[in-house]
Amino acid sequence: MKKIMLIVLGLSMACNSAQKTVVEQPVDTLKKKADSKVYATTITEEELKEHLYTYASDDFEGRETGQPGQKKAVAYLKEHYEAMGIKAAKADGNYFQEVPLEYNKVPQGAITVNGKTFPLGEDVLGFSEAVGSYDNLVYVGFGIEDGDYSDYEGIDTEGKVLLIKAGEPKNADGTYVISGTQEKSIWSNMSEAIGKRTELAVKKGAAGILYFDDGNFPRFKQYFDYSKTNNTGRMQLAAEVSDNFVILLNKIAAQAVFPGITNDDQPKVLQTPVSLSIKSEDNKISSENVAAVIKGRTKPDEYVVISSHLDHIGVTAAGEINNGADDDGSGTVALLEIAEAFKKAQKEGNGPERSIVFLHVTGEEKGLLGSKYYTDHDPIYPLANTVANLNIDMIGRVDPKRNGDRNYIYLIGSDKLSTELHELSEDVNKKYMNIELDYTYNDENDPNRFYYRSDHYNFAKNNIPIIFYFNGTHEDYHKPGDTPDKINYDLLKNRAQLVFHTAWEVANKDTKIVVDKASK
């Protein structure tokens, strides 16, 4: 899971699924409503364990995005899909979807406002290069344009540096202007706010942004400090790299640029000289998603995507390997076993009506990059034809903070876009598994914001119904202690079987899952 902020193994390592003999039945024996329980039993503790002790071993070096360990991981996945006879999703037969990335080392430097210098890392933060001198900054208040409301009306922003503050406008009665109610809009969503404002500012011709968000500045600083201490940086999709920059300001720096920023919402030109001297070292990174598919029998052009992320956080500065057995080795091996179950059904003439896409994404730990590339830049299959996404991220452990039955799973997002998917999920669980479905982290006000922190979110923002399966964090989250011996393989099996049964029902429904709620 994303934190806020070898090459091929020998054939002797092939999974048990590659060694099983399954007799393929003639087409005329197809059974319209086969029992998914028959195939769910192929998902076993033994096979999950065998996979994970390899996939989360020291040989894979923590599966850091773009590093040798990640290359070993994708080779392992490809080998097993080939062994199972499950075809590559891409038309050219390549299991790998190349995801071009750029890596920015933590920048160094400072900004100078009215002759006062603010070194990077205290009152100002930046994650990319920004160099230049600007005399006429443009303050655009909240930097919002939505419906009839615009902070850009009558303001020339072409080639200018914009000063923007977090939040959104209110009416005199205390309601929010954008929503017209007491409810905040997406412009107040921390996970979306900067991105939406930046995208809009770039469309308006801005050279860069000075962004004031005093409430969330400590979170960004924590990430900046961590990156600096560990000599890491920011990774982003190469397709989204631009010369535009965003510099984050706390209240001290923001008031140096514009003393009235906290109370004045009105856009205006500021006669404040600002000089930027922030340098960064940038490198190209090559990484891959792995995608395989079982084509549907009667609705092959409708797709159910089951996803997990294949990467982890690599090796610590002290040389300790972060094996990532739970995060997200557990989801990865569960996806392999789910694929095996669907393949067995297909061989016996009971393949899914809709196509099933098995999508292992890279760069989740770097900002959901692999899934974002798939949804926003290069969908292998049209998003308009994607019925649902079931995302698996950490399903092998028990949350120590949780009270209750250990045979549980946190479900997040099942009701956000589709009432039907949520009800189907509940019914499937009652029929087949009787796992306790815990919706603690599904709360809109959950401070952990898990809904925005794994790969399902890139599908959800495109109005594709999702379910996120998650066991919660634990003392070994993003630490070297996340090892295969600490996985509860009985729970991993149960949770993987739940995902399989749910995918089976979604794939074999007579009608597509109905989207009856708009994404926020």
C-alpha cells in the first residue's frame, strides 16, 4: 500500500497450478450456471504459501519500482501466467505494459521573497526543479473554477506564477458556494485538491504555483524529511512531467508573499518579487505492469479487472530488505491463485461470461503510478467497457487495533459508486464465506484516507465501481519485519476465495453492475 505521502526463476519453481492436469471439456458440455465453490477450493493455503515464500524472499530485494528486484517480480508473474496457459492482455502477446517513469531526487535550494530567503525544507517545500525570478505574481484566491464560480475571471495568468490557498469559498450563511450546502466539494479533498488546482492553473497558462495549505503542510513536510533522510525522491509518470512547478508554503512563507492571504479571497496582482533557486537531479526509470486475461464466453468485450500491486519499498539505507509479504505480496499471490481458479473453470467449459483481467500494477508505493498509467494514459481495454475493479492490497495479516473475529476483512468503497455492487458483495459473502465484513475505513471522514491510497482509486475516479480488500496496517507495515512467516495463510485463503466468488458473480451476471452514484 502507498504510504502518505533471479531474472526468470527456473522452471523447477513453477507453481503447483502449472503441474496440475485438467481435462478440457468439449464446448457442448458448457454449463451456464456452474458452482463457483468447485473452483474456489483450488485456492489453497499451501499454494499461497509456496508462492509467497518465493515472491517475498530476499532474492526479490524488496521489489523497489524500476530496480532489479521488481524485474524479478514481473518475470515471476509472467512465468506463472504462461505456465497456467492464461494469455497476455495486450494484443501483441506481451504480458508487460511498459510504464515510463521519471525520478526526481529531493531538490535543494531556496526561494527569496522580498529579499528574505526561505531555505527548502522548513517554511517552503518543493519536489521538483523551479528556477527563475518573478515580479508580478497573481493571487487567484482558492484557484477554483467550477460551474458559475471562477477565481480566474478577468485575470491574466499566462506565464505567471500563481499564489493559491487551500479551501473553498462560503456563502454568507455558512454554506459552501460550490455545493450550495454544508457539504464540502472535491476542492477540499486533500487527495484531489492540489492536482485539480494544478491542472486548472496549467490550462490557464501558469508557469507555476505557490500553494498555501497550512493544515496539511506538516504531512508534506514529513514526506519531504523522510525522502531527504533516506536519499530518495519523487517518482512520476514521464507523460505527466512538465516545466510547471508547485511549491508548498506554510503560513509564515505565505504571509511573506501576501500578508492578507488568510482573510482575503479576492484575486489580484501582487507586486511581490520572488526568486526561485531550486535544483533537482532527474532520471528516467523503466517499469512494468503485468496484465493477463481470460476472455469471456458471451460478453468478451466487457471486463472485470482484478488488481494488486507488485512493487514494494526496496532496501533500507542500512541495507535491510523490506520483503513486503503482506504489502502487497499477499494480494499478488492471491491474484495468481484466483487466476488459476478461473482458468480451471474455463478448461472445464465453465469460463466466465465476461472477460477477467488480472492486473498487477507497478509504482503503487510511489503514488499509484502503474494503475494511473493504465486508466489515464494507456488502458489495455476501454474503461467504458470495464464493469468493475476488485483491488487486493494487504490481506494476509490481522490488524492489532481491531477487536472481534480474526476471520474478517476491511471493505472499502463497495458502496461509493454502486449500490448493486455493495449488495452483491454482501450476498456473496453470506452465501459462500461468512467472513466478517468490516466497513470501519469506508467512512468518508476516516483520517487514514485509505480509499484514496490504493490502486482501485484510479478506477473509481473514472466512475468504475470498485471494492478494496484490506486487512489494515500492523507493526511491520513498510518495515523489514513484513515477512512471509507472519502471514495467516488460512485468512489469506479465505479472503482470496471471497474475491474469487465476488468476481465470479460480477462476471456472470446477466446485466452489468449499475452505477447509481457519481464519483466525488
